[in-house]
Amino acid sequence: MEVNYVKLYAGNLPWSVTDTDVQNLFNDIGPVQSAQVIIDRDSGRSRGFGFVQMEQSDATHSCVSPGLARRIRVLYAAATT
């Protein structure tokens, strides 16, 4: 059986969030292949968004995380060439 993966954009993340935090958040929805928070090269902190690659799921449009205490925005990431 072939597994379909989807790349998601996760926005409105706290500046303190790490790759592991995002991976743990999305693991509650389904198996995560990778999670990456985009880091500002000058300040070294999160830019407030990242990308998650995970198995295709109906529950990927939006979620609320009590652990991060704010609503995050989840969209399908645009394909790059």
C-alpha cells in the first residue's frame, strides 16, 4: 500500500517553538515524516512559520493546540520547482 504524503505550511507559530514542538503537535493528527521551523538568520529565533510533511489526512486544515496556547494556521504548501 502506497502512503501519500502532503507538505503543509504551519503559520502563526510562537517565536519560541522548535522543530520538535511542531512535530509533536502534528503527531497528534497523524504520522509526521518531517517538521521544520523557519529560523531568522540574524536573530536565530523562529520566524513564526514552518513546514510539516506528513501522511495525507482530512484533519490538516486547521487545529488548536492547548500546548502552544494559540491557534495556528495550516495550509497546503505551494509546490516548488
